[in-house]
Amino acid sequence: MPATTEKLPVWDMSNVYSALDGDDYKNDLEKVLKQFDELDKIIEDNKIARLDEPPTDIEGAAKIFDDLLNRFNEVFLTFKTLEAFVYSFVSTDSYNKDAGKSLSELEQVSVRMSKQVTRFQAWVGSLGDTFDKILEFGPVAKEHRLGLIEFIEQAKYLMSTELEDIAAELSLSGGAVMWKLQGTVTSQLKMPFERDGKTEDLPMTVLRNLAMDPDEDIRKRAFETEIKGWESIRESVAFSLNGVKGSAVTLAKWRGRDDVLHGAIDHNRIDRDTLNALLDAMKDSFPVFRKYLKSKASKLGKDKLPWWDLFAPMGEEGMKFTYDEAANYIVEQFGLFSGELSDFARKAFDSNWIDVGPRDGKRGGAFCMGVPGVEESRILANFDGSFEQMTTLAHELGHAYHNSCQNGLPLMRRGAPMTIAETASIFCETIVFNAALDQATPEQQLGILESQLIGATQVIVDIYSRFIFESEVIKRREKADLSADEMCEIMVDAQKQTYGDGLDEEHLHPYMWLLKPHYYYHGADFYNYPYAFGLLFGLGMYAIYKKEGDDFIPKYKDLLRSTGEGKVADLAGRFGIDVKSKDFWNGSLKLYDGQVDKYCSL
């Protein structure tokens, strides 16, 4: 049965809240508002803000410190649960006006939260040597020590309280709203497309999935239709990108940052030496990926590969899965790593944690979000039955497993910087890929290697093009707005610099800037290179697992539990990994040399 005819599950949020207008949702929202009122009073009564001099009453300061941490953890737990519930509707149905209104209400609440956290951070950042003394009397503060050290380091980049308050409030009608605009217009765009003698209006998520159709005529026409679709909305989305990057430039300047990238590096808990080592290694690997792309063109009977053939399936056409087949396959392969991981995946499938198929009004791509109130996760997918989408499910389940490893921790100690947030997801994807390759016939191996290599090409080559693009856009945005034409020119130039002669330069994709939501995340600039970091770090971790076997598992779980705190270099150092060394990144990239050689020989 073709996967596209299945009735695919949507995620079940019924154990979180009954409905957006349900009493349980309303009660928790009211509870959060009351908690924020109480925090406002405590912050005002205790003058929690940047101090001119450290406090002299150490025990009193420790008591206030612990009380605030406990209250923040409590309110974050409920707020993040409310937020996840609302976003489960917004991300799957952009036409849902009630969900849009609820999201807007939560965004207003988040401004209050941002103001309170900023005051707390300014206070903590001005404690000086008193901070270490407070830890002696504050058990909660001591428990949060690692995260608070970073909190203190970043406090020096805060503007005055008044300016930070204004920035938080303006974000709702400035940088932050740009992301909503991009998401709404792209998710609601539909284009007419003819297949099998029938023309229908296809959502862009469905149309873009046709890039993996075995019929080149369909791929080419889908690509041309996609480009026409993006052309119809390019002006409004260009305004969005100008808005979000303009906000980033202004805030970096007023916060005393060297540049926009400076904040992104700190947010990801690395330094420029580490980033440069990663980027240099990526750039050095381009000839390997171009060799793969040239081989693919040759296998398709072409001199050069046009963009519409970039994702063309190769090898045996039978590499298709129904959703149930994909679920069972993932559960089985996860079991080869550990029964715990396998059982976790089965629970996610059986409990309908996944919104599976593409549809009108639903965001493209895939993501995983935590729902801390029930200590679960939810996964958005756009599953079409392909091998690539099966591995995407495994990837997102890795994120969900990572979340589960942090269950029970206070909210302020959870999470991960983007650089290592991909560790578990890449690990789980690698488990499934290696298993499939081991079990495959030679013809199937070509298809599996194709899936692996096109994915790696996107994360290494395409991500580098996105880094070039965003760097140039930010540089020019410091002087003036950019037109849609300029953005297209910069995008194509970035693709030429990275893909080189691996693709047909006459047929590139000028609108990759428009469709990728990563560029539009307010406060999360350069949301690109961390994917490459995560891929190569995850592969490095998998190599260590292959050497150590079961002894690796408890250390791995401990790492996943700890990613909310500490520098990436220190966390990686637990496994003898030096992320500042180009040799480490080259070692992970070396894996693709053999895969490309094998691909070329098939």
C-alpha cells in the first residue's frame, strides 16, 4: 500500500489540556498570571536589578536567590506546557484563529517573563564575589551553579533595565512577528499542479515533497511550480527578513556585542576558534560532496545536476514505507542500541506523540518540542513514505529521547545549546541508517547511501551556503533594507561558492532564504552552523560507542541529562573530544569519503 494513501495519525494532546477553551487550560493560564504577579512583587520589594554594590546580608540574599529560582522553575513548567499546547495547533493549522489568538496572549505573558528574567540576570551578574558566598547558604542556587555561571557571563551584555523592557515589548510587533508572518504565508500558499491527468491545488509542503518523486518530469514541474509560488509572496517575506535581521543588528549594537554572530556563538556555548575550526573543516570537505553530486548526475544520464534532481531517489524504487512499517522498523533498530530506547520509541508511536502527514495550513519540515507538564514530547513530521522521511522520524525521536533524559530536572537546568542539541537525534538517525545499509541488497544500498549523502550534503554544503547568506544579509542590512532581488542574488552566489561544479549553475534555488524558517527566529540568529556541529559531533559520539559498546550508554545518558549546563568544550571533554581542533571535525567528515567512493562504484 502506498504510504500516501494511509490515514496518518495526528498528535494527541488530550492528556495535556482538554481544549484551548477548556477549564483546565484556562485555570493554568490564570495560575501563571498569578505567579507572575507574585514574582513582580518579590522583585520590586527586594529591588532585584543591577546593583551598585554587592549585598552585605549574605544569608538574606541566598534566601531571596533560592526563592526566586524555585518560583521561576515552577512558573516555567506551567508556561512551557501552555506554550507547547497552543503551538500544537498553530504549527499544524495556521488557519486556526483561536490558536493564533491564544499564542498572541501567551506572547504578551512571555514579555513579562522576559522582563523578570532580565532583572534577575542583572542582579545575579552584579553580585561579584558574593555569588560564591551565596552558594554556601543557598542549596537551590548551588544546585543551579553551572547554569548560573553562564548567566553571569552574559549579564554584561544586557542593556539598562528600561531599554531591555522596551526591547521585549517591541519584539511582539517587530522581530518576533516576522517569524509568524513568514510561517503563515508559506504554510497557506497553494499552487495548482497536474498529475495523472488531474489538476489540484497542492500545499507547498506537499509540492516540495515531490522533489523526491522517481519521475523527473514531476520533479522538474514541481520545482518550477514551487519557484512561481515563492515569487508570488517574495516581497512580503523579504520585509520579514529585513525586519528580523534589522532588529538583530540594532540589539547587538546596543548590547555591546562585537556583531550579531557574537551573540549566536555565546548562546551556543562555544567560541570563535571552535566555530572557525568547524567551518574550515566543512569547506575542505566540499570536493568530496561535489564528487558525489557529479556521480549522481552521471547516474541520471546528465553532465550536471539541476536543483530539481538534487533529491531524486536512486537505487531500488521499493525503499518506501507505510507509517506502521516505518514505526516498526525504527523500534526494532533502536533495540539494537538499547531496550530502553526501543521501548521509548514504541511508547511515542503508540501514544500518538507524532503529527505525521503534510496538509494545508501545516508548517513544513520537522521538529520536536517538549511538553514538560506531562514529561513528554511531541513531534511534527511531514511523512511521505520515503526512506528520508523514515530517518527523519528516527531523528526527531532522538530529540524526544534527549528530552526524556532530562525529566525531573528543574526547568532552568534543562535544554541544550543548538550545537549539541542534535547529539541524540543524529545518533538515532545513524543507528537506523547503518542497520538499513547492513541489511540492504546492492541496489538498495545505492538508495540508502543516496539518502545519507544528500542529507549530509544539506547539513555540510547547504548549511555553509546559509551561513554565507546570512552573514552577507546582516552586513548589508546594517546600511539599508535589502530587496527580494538582492536576497536571491546573495542566495545564488552562496550556492555557487559551496556547491561549485557539483550542481548546474544555471538551475539553482534562489528562494531558499524564503522557505527556511530558521532565518526568521527572533533572538536566534545564525540558526544554521549548529546543525553541522551537531551532525559531526553526533557522528563522533557514535564512533566512540562502536569502540566502547554498552559501557558507553550510561555516560551518554548522563551527557544528555547535562546539556542544559556548562560549556560545550567541557561536556565534550568528558569523552576526550576537543571541539577546538580541526582534526576532530576532519575525523567525522572522513566517514563520507568511504561512503562517496562506495556510492560512485555502485
